[in-house]
Amino acid sequence: DTVGVSNTKFYGGGSAISADWAGSYRPVIFNDNRLVECGVSDYSYSAYKEYTNNTFEAGVSYKTLATRIEAGSNSNAELIINNNTFSKGYIYLDGVYLYGEASISIKSNTLGRESYGIQVYCYNYASSKSDGSVEISDNTILGNKSSISSGVGGIYLYTNGDYGLNIKAENNTIRSIRRGIYISSNKSSHALIKSNTIDSTYYQGIYLDRVSGRIESNTLTKCGAYSYFGVDINSDFNYPSVDTIRYNTITGNGYWYSPSNTSTSGGWGGIRLNGYTQAKINYNNIYDNGAYEVVNMVAASSVTEQDAKFNYWGTYNNSQIALGANPKNLFKIYDEYDNSSLGFVNYGGYLNAAYPNGVPSSQSVTGEVSLVDRLGDDV
């Protein structure tokens, strides 16, 4: 039998649904309800749950939608949390165990001012990372302007177990909160992080640990109030990362509470690469970040060169590049010129204006062509 609740008003505190690891394995469908000063605490074992079109009205503190699913070895599981509105909210998934295929959809939710964020803990013991997919898209998450260090952050996803996950985070708006998008994987995961707007975070705008994929068409501004980076990618020897970073605007990040602070050791800024990470950083607008635009902490013995060609670096950096021969030690790129054990950041073909209007320098330089014969004489 299905546990179904719809078009109902709950009020006065407590939980509209409360299940403490109940083992009934019934599907749960909770749609079109109004919750006043109460939340959901549904930790029942089930392979199908749906929470859609509900309204959570909070008073002083945020209200929580907490739930879980479990996919058995011979069954598929699905969790849908879509189109819910929280005046102040927190979506919390824990105890999500995958022994078979499962999909999680958290889409088109609005978490209003002073919300806590979206947090997911997932454990994948199925046969591959393709068995587990998580999509967190089209959500609006607003924190507390006066206390951005509070809350879990915009989107926080942690995955453990024998395999990683396939992850998609697209078209989310995240503002004034602890962190933007944070994904930590115990084993290798794959992610598409696309078209998100992340503004005014205490920690990183986007943080990935042991995650490969694409960071594309995002706008990151004022991420990292004290230290930290707009984009921060880490990996290790057993689970290296290969990431493409393209079409993003990354500006004003790293120590944005006090932009005049400086660092000589790669302390904060636009993008940082760590561990065994290899990145293609192309066709981005990366400028006016804290101490550095790009910090490469990856040893040259692991990755000799990071491809950061065809980016717009802003007027200051472009003028520095234009002075004299290249490559050279740029003040706002931290690489082998600052520490000989690190790999080189190749900034060649820089754009002469912001993407998408800028043209690579290698395609816009005028010159003369001379024709010579086989002996080298002019013809």
C-alpha cells in the first residue's frame, strides 16, 4: 500500500510525517500540502518517495524536509523533491543507501531568506557509479545576509561507498550563505555543474573533491569572504580528477570582505587546483579576484602543464601579459614561477575582451608574410 497525503494543512509544530527507520517499504507520496511551523521527518525504508508542490511556512527558525530512500540489489529506487516552497528551509537527505539503481531529483524548490540549504549523504554499494544519479537543479537558495557563515551552504553533497555518483547541478541560484556547491566523493564521481549563479558565500563558490566533469557557464562573484576560492578542485593519486572549466565568469572572489589583502603563497582568489587534478580552463572571464586568478598547487611530476588558454584576464593582467616576452611570471597566476616543484599554467592566446566577444591574441596580431625560395632568398 502507498502512504499518500495531499491537500492537507498541518500546523502547530512537530512533523507532518514522522517515521523513525520504519521498515514497511511503502511508497510515500506527499503533494500539495501546507505546513505551518512544522516539517517532515521521514526516515522510513522505501524505494519510492515523492514530495512535490508543498508549502513550508516558518516562524523564527527554518523548517526541515528530512527523508531517505534505499535501492535494493534487485530493485530500482526513486526520490523526487520538486516544486516546494520554504519561507526558511532545509532539505536534508541522510541514510540514502544504494545497492541497485537509483535516481534522486531535487528540482525547482525555493528556499527563502535565512534558509539552511540542501544537504545529501549518499552511500553507493551498487555495481558502478552509473547506478546512482543525483540531479539538483533550478533551485533558489537564500541564506542570511547578516550571518553568511551559518547554515550548511547552498548545495552540500557527500558520497561514500564502493562507487561514486553521476551528479548534475544546473540553473541554481545561491546567495548569502555558508558555501555555494560542495561535492565530496570517497571514490571517483562525475559531475556537470552548469549555469549556476553563486554570490556572497563564506567558503568556496564551487568545491569538488575526487570529482571529474564540466564546470560550465556559471557566474561566481564574492565567494570566499576570508580566504578561499571561487572554484576549488582537489583529488588524490588513487582518484585523480580531469575537469573542464569553460564559459564561466569568475570575479571578485577570495577575501572579498577585505579585497586589499595580499598573499605570496597562493592563499586565495579565483581558481585553485590541488592534488592530482588536471584542468582545461578555456574561454572564461577570470579577473579582479583576490590575491590570484589561478593557483596551481599540482606538482609538475603529476601534471606538467595546466591548459588555461583563451581566457579574459581583465585589463591589469592583459597589460602585464602584453609587456615583453611570454611565458613569464604573472603576479596573479601562482605556478612553477613561484614554486619550482609546481606545474606551469599556460595562459596563451588570452582574450582581448570579455568572453564571448573577446578574440584570442594569437588570432588578432597583425604582421607581414615574406615568401622565400628553397635557399631562403626573397622572391
